Amino acid sequence: MIVKPRLPIITLILIVANLFAAFYLAFDAELAMDLGFNPKNPKFITLFSSLFLHQNLLHLLGNMVFLAAVGAAVELATGSARFLVVYLVSGLLGVLAHFLFTMSLREPSVMIGASGSVAGCAAYYSVRYTQLKVPIAPKKGLSVAVVTLVWLVLQFIGVFVHIGESSNVSFWAHIGGFLGGLLLSAVFRAPDLGQRKLGHDVLDQMNERGPAAVAVAARQHLKGHPGDVRAMKDLAEAEKQLGHPIAEVETLLKLLEILPESEQTEPLLRLGEMEKLAMLPSLRRTLLADRYREADPETCRMLLTSVVEGPESDPQIPDAMLALASLDFDQAPEQAQVVLARLVATYPLHPTVNLARQRGWIS
């Protein structure tokens, strides 16, 4: 089943807001002075309104191209709320940098532009999602780092190449926003879900094509994300459908290494069906059985039985026998006595025999 992709709603809203402001500014150029941030006359509203105004077409396009290309990908990867916080905080830090470094000038420029916000996003996501692929054409993509580099080049061109009147774009805002993004990448960490979510989308599509396609996609995805439970489960299921028991067992064992114990029942049951529980060390099976004793008695019994039916030289067998008998003693006493009789006959001097006598289970 293919999951319907979410819309990068915040990215779209920001782009529309910036384009709307540019359209309105074309009919009333004085708005740039009224709603831009003036270090000599700072107003609260201009802290935010200045982030949506642009001096010229190149300045606007540079920012909007980056938002359209990278903003959508990173918003879907990290979440709309986190993306919006990074965008706004970086922009405000850019305004602050412009204020601090120009307030002492006789005629400081009125600052406008989303460059501080976009610079912060560039820094933040270049650190957190360096290898996240941004689609630029069918089956073609560039890493966030490359797209960020292109954006930075556009910004430097915008600083030195002005169209029309002198620019109110602040280089200090770029630096402040960029440093803000770097700071946020350290203190406001995002989960590394970018490529993982993209990989899950690929797996969803491969499910429509069959298990062979899923297996190939899952293996490729796991090279970069060896701890991805979803991909590991999909690979195990694909190997099962393909009739590859050896590969399936190997995948199930890897899955058990990354799953919390509370979620290990399903792969354990599958290994039991395949009679491959012996691939797990007997000590681990015994310990797992003890943890499942109350919550899942059947899984506990399966694990203990797999140990008991192993080679007689296994030192865990007596403990597994006693635990299995204890599990059955109230509900199936006859079955428990069969296990205890085998324990006494096979391991008469083992401490578990004395323990069974102390409990009154054997005479």
C-alpha cells in the first residue's frame, strides 16, 4: 500500500506569503520603508514583517527557490512545527545581528528579506541532513549540502549585484541567521529521519511490485540505516515470501538485536515455526523465557522447550527443565512431572534437582 504523501504546508504558506508581499510591494514601494526593520526606529511588528519583504527579483527568487527545493523535503523529514521554529528564530536572530552591527551608523539601512531565515535553515539542515536527497527532476536529486551551496552563491551574488536602487539586503542578517541555524542544530536536535522516511516511501512503492523489489529496496535502505525496524521487518517478510529461509533467519536474528524485548514476540514465534530458535544462544532463550513468563506464557514455553530439546551437553537444560515444570505445575501437573522425571534421570546431581525436592515437586 502506498502512503499518501503529506503536504509541506508550512513551506507552501511561507512561499505564498513572500510572493504576496512581493506583489503588493510592486504597487507600493514605500511599504519597504514602513514595514522594513529600521535600526534607528525599531518596531516590534517590523521584526516579523521585514522577513517577508524583498528588495529585488533576484533576492526573492534566491530565497524562494531554496524554500521550494529544500524546505519541503526537510519539513516532511523533521515536522512542520520544528521547521517553522527554525525558520522564525533564525530570521529574528538575523534581524538582531543587523541591529547590533548597524545601529551605530549615521544612516543604517532598513533591513528587509527572508535571507536570515533561509540562511538559518540552510545551516540547520546542512548539519542535520547533509545527505538528504532533494528531488530536482524525475529520478534525479541533489544533497541538501549541494543545494545549500548553490543558495549561498546566489546570496553572495545578491549582495554585490543590485537591480535598480541600492539594496536594503543586510549581509549581517545572513550571518546572524546562519549562525542561529548552526546553534539550533546543536541545541534543538532533530531526529535523523530524512532519508529514513524517503526510504520508507520507496518500500511502500516496492510493496506494489512484489517481494523481490521490496528485498532489494530494503537491503539498500539498511546500508544507511542498519537500525531501521520497519525496513528490517519488510525484508524478513519479503524473504519469507520468496522462500529464502536462510536469508529470512539471518534477518530475523538481526531484527531481534534492534527490537526492544517487549516487541520481540513476533520474530521469536516465526523462528519457532521454522524450528530455528537454536540459532539464539540457549542462555538468551532462557533469560527471555523468564521475562515472558507472566506476560506471554506460550512464548515462554516455546523458548524453554527449544532449550530442553537441545543437545544434552547444554548447561542451560536443567534450568530450562525446572522453569518449564514450574510453568506447567499448576495447569498441567502430569506434563510437569514428565519433565521433572527427565530432569532427575538425566541430571541427578544438578542443583535444580535439589531445588525441585525442596519445593516438594519430587520425592
